[in-house]
Amino acid sequence: MNEDVVALVRDAVDEKRLVDTAMKLIEVPSPTRSAGAVADRLDEILTAEGFTVERPVADWPDAPAVVVRFDSGASGRILQFDGHLDTVHLPFVPPRHENGCLHGSGSSDMKGGIAAFVEALRILRETETLRGGGVLITAHDHHEGPWGDRRQLYALIREGYVGDAALMPEYLADCVPVAGRGMAIFEVRIRRDGVPTHEVLRPPATPDVLAAGARLVVDCQRWSETLAQTTHEYAGCDTAFVGHIQSGEIYNQSPVECVVNGTRRWVTPGTVEAVQQELATMLQKLAEDTGTTIEHDFEVQGDAFRIALDDPLIDAFQGGIEACTGSRLPLGTKPFVDDGNTFARLAGIPALTHGPAATGAHTLNEEVPVAELLRVAQVYALTAISYCSG
């Protein structure tokens, strides 16, 4: 990467401005489904700086999304910076800046990251280093489950708010996640007819819903052992996991329902329907064998994805990383499901997750080093310069 361009970008980063943006976003509470006020705040920040802001409703009128387009005026690719403005439903922690770190609700996940890509946008405009293509910024609500269902991002994609590739500043900084697993959350409800009864008063041959649930737990463990044979070099392997089982009200009661909750993860893109059908077939057999009635929900959080190693986004991103840190990152996986999985499945574009090395996401103790936000701003700007003009 051109050393003069790298120096221009590095010198253009404004720490005070970035921190101020982050603090202004963090100070506005925005639990999922209630991110309207912080979306308005981001709109105000960008509008005051002369950017043209669009506010598509995107299937959530309570908090219209925030969209900005920055065009170089020359042909080239569009790189999308995408982020979610909502936070998990925990007690609000106000922003605090001390000892070189930002604290507060959403500082790690992901208002700090959004402030960093806003700073990258400013850098590109001020340095005039984007020689081709453009940058598309999208920020939205409805990300964090189980409160949100990603409907706003789905709508943005349907309505064409999509670049040729995307970057998302989630708290993953130690590798280039070129593959990741899909994931679904399942809830299985095993029932029998009748009412709860004392164990000694059960009619003969009463179906045992708790025993059926226990069998399902064991079946899932054995299933997971088989699934582990389906692997990918970076993404890992398929799994089935049960983390919760609930039934009955007292130790000597024969209950009428048992609920089992867990996850199913898979490494092969495009297999959502097959994965779902496999669980449905297992549950049908369990119901037949135990004389119970079984219903289940299967909520897909995201499909598996793979990014081609020769995709130009990878080289542009690694070039930006190397220019900032002196070395490239190893290829790896993304351990969680995020909006990148959605871009891969619904928009068909490569989407890289890379953000600050932050801590405390989904807790009351979020913390992100300001130095990491400065680094992310530079990486995003340099990636855009290389990728968009290519």
C-alpha cells in the first residue's frame, strides 16, 4: 500500500472527535427494539458534518435505519460499513472515558465500532484518498436476540441497501474470519394428554414426558458425535447442543410437559432446510416411540458462510491491517453468528467481521481501548481505498 496514503490516513485520524462520537452514542440507551433515539443521534452527528443521511423505515418504523453514501465520483466497488445500534437488555451503564478506555452500554458491542467507521468515513472525505467506487454506511436496530429478529437488516437488503462487500466492527480482532458456522436455536415442547398427577396416582401406561426429554438430551449428544465428522478447515465442525431442560413443579409429580432448549450449528452453507428437516425427523420418531405429542421451534440466526480466499476484499483488508500493524492476520473463523452471516445468505456478498479488541460484550462491564478504535478507523479507511478503486 502506498506509504504516502497510509501516512495521510494515519495523520487524519482525530482521537478527540472519535471519542466524542462514541460517547454521544453510548449515552443514549438503546435496548433492542428501542434504538430510535440513538439512530436520531447518529443522524444528527452525520448531518451536522455535511453528510446526506437517508432514513429508510426498513420494516421498523419505531427506529428508521441510518444510511449514508459517500461516492468518489469514479467507477469502482462499493464497500459497506454496517453496524447495529441496539444493545442487549441489561441495566443501562452510562459512558465513561478513563485510563485510555471507553466504558458503558454498547461501548464494546458495538457503538464504539460504529464511531470508528464514522471516523473512517470522515478520513476518506478529508484526505480525498478514495479514488474510485464509494462507501455505504448502514446502521440499524433489531440485531440482539431474543428481543430482535434482524428484520431491519433483512429489509435493508431487500430494498437494495447493499454494497459489493461489507465490514462489520464486532469485537473480533485476532484473525480474518473467512468462514463461520450457521446457527439455529431450537425449543422442543413434549406433551401428554391429561393433567399433572401424583406419581403414585398415574394411570397405567401414562406417557412420561420427562423421560422423553431426557432421551432427547442423550439423542442430541450422540447426534453431535456423528455431526462432528462434518468439518471445515476454518469453521470447525457441526454440533448439536442442549443447554436447558425444564419439566414439572415438584419431585413426585408426573408433569404434562417437558421443554428442551438448545442449538444446532453447521459448517456447510445453504443447508438450512436440510438441517431443520433432520431435527424434525428425529422428533417425529421420538414422539412415536414415547406416545407423546411434540412441537418445536427452529429459529435460524444465520447460515454458514465461506469467503473465497482470492476475493479482493481479503487482500484489501489484509493490506490495511499490515499498513497499520506491520503484519497480516492469520485466517480463521468467527465463533459467533452476526450480521455477516445474513449478508452472505441474503445478499450473496463477502462480509468480514473485524472490530476493536474489546471486552465485556453482553455484560455490565463493557470496555474498549481508544487505541483499538483508532486502529479500526484506519483499517476501515485503508481497506476502502484499496478495495473500492480495485
